[in-house]
Amino acid sequence: MARVSGKVAIVTGAALGIGKATALLLAREGAKVAVADLKADEGHAVVAEIEAAGGEALFVPLDVSREEDWTRAIAAVLARFGRLDIAVNNAGIAYAGTVESTSLDDWRRVQSINLDGVFLGTKAAVAAMKDHGGSIINLSSIEGLIGDPTLAAYNASKGGVRLFTKSAALHCARSGYRVRVNSVHPGYIWTPMVQGLTGESPDQAAARKRLEALHPVGHLGEADDIAYGILYLASDESKFMTGSELVIDGGYTAQ
Ligand SMILES: NC(=O)c1ccc[n+]([C@@H]2O[C@H](COP(=O)([O-])OP(=O)(O)OC[C@H]3O[C@@H](n4cnc5c(N)ncnc54)[C@H](O)[C@@H]3O)[C@@H](O)[C@H]2O)c1
């Protein structure tokens, strides 16, 4: 029996990276998947890959920072699949800057996607799930657990996701909804986001090595390492888990 058989999922930022790996894995494990992203071409390619493997999927255009996009996206999922059981609030952007170098505009841009986007996605998912239950998974980071002087806005957004997740989890539990809300905290994963960060450096290979050395296991993670954790939280295997943090980081925060 597939692990999320019969469930309907929406995954934001599902055109690339961790979101793409998650959408493919949830589909492989029996879920019908709404692939939500700004990038239509890459998103449609993920849908085609799921359909070619015999699964069901739908591309949903979505800017997670816009409430009206969320209203349209959830309506499209309900119209096509009739319900929503799993929401993975994965879309996010990286931004390197210290407290001194970060402008207010850049700070607000990061919060609007990484934090407002998770708030809006959780709010929309709770409304769609509260009558029958479900699982909401919010992507935080190791940067939501420990500080980095060069990631001021990103640290703030991911720390916000961590504690907002607990607030929403407690609200759902105390309201008697069978809706669980958990956060996931990856270490550095080799995705287009991290390739973009190392790509800014003149010696990319050396930049990757520096990142690898931060992880006690000696290497970066792969998108599937995170997707398997999200699959566990999405499935009923984690039915006693809410308001928790799943850290998948090669030992980064154990030091
Ligand atoms: N890669 C890592 O090392 C790492 C580590 C910790 C946490 N994370 C978090 O995991 C999540 C996914 O990261 P990734 O590395 O796969 O990123 P990525 O840049 O490789 O992919 C992000 C996806 O999100 C989409 N996106 C960006 N802004 C959006 C918006 N406003 N609305 C809808 N979609 C939008 C992009 O189009 C892209 O498809 C992010 O929240 C990130 O902060 C990543």
C-alpha cells in the first residue's frame, strides 16, 4: 500500500529543487498532486513527469505572497480533486546580507515570500482541511534554528516559520481539527537555490567544499533527503506529531 494513497496534496515551489522532489515522491506514494509555482514551464514539466509515471497532477500558477493567488489555487485544487489533505509550504528565496547591508525593501521581499507565504498557505490549508483533517508541512531551515551573520532577513523569516508553525499546530489541536502542522529544517541541499549562492563565488568548487565542511557528515544533502522527511509528515505514520521540528541536516546543528 502506497504511503499517501488517496490523499490530495499541494506543494508550493514545486517546479524545482526540494519542492519538485517532494511532488514526485508524494505522487509515487499514491497522492494526487497540485504543483504550485511561479515558473509555469518547469511546473508543467513536473506534472508531465508525474502523469508519465501513471500519477495524477495539476499545475497551479501561484505567487505564495499574494492572498488572491491562494484563493484561486485552492479553488482549482478542490475543483479538480475534490479535497485537500496535504499542504507543503515549500516556496522560498535565499538572500545573503547582514543587518547592516540589508535594505528594508530586500528585508520585506524575503519576509513576503518566506514568511507571509507560509502564513497564507497555512491559513488557506486549515480552511480547506478543518472538516476532515490533514497535514501541513512548512519549510523552515537550519537558519530557523541558529543565527548566521550573513543571512539576517533569511534567519528572521525561517525563525518566524518555526514558531508560527507551533502556533498554528496548537490552534488546530485545541480547536479539535485533525489538522497537524509541523516544520522541516534542512541543512544545505544541492538545489538551484544553493547552486545560485555558490555560483556568485569566483571559485564555485571551493565554495561548495566550504559548505560541505560545515556538515559533520562531510557532504551536502540531496533534495530527496528532505522529500522523504516531508513524506513521513504527510502520511498517517506521523499521526501523533504536531507542532514539531524535523531537522535533516547532516549533523549541522548538533555541533
Ligand atoms: N536548498 C537548501 O539548502 C535549503 C536549506 C534549508 C531550507 N531550504 C528551504 O527549502 C525550500 C525550497 O528550497 P530549494 O532549495 O528547493 O529552492 P529552489 O530555489 O531550488 O526552488 C524554489 C522554488 O520556489 C519557487 N518560488 C520562489 N518564489 C516563489 C513565489 N513567490 N511563489 C511561488 N513559488 C515561488 C521557485 O520558482 C522555485 O521553483 C525553501 O523554502 C528554502 O528556503 C532550502
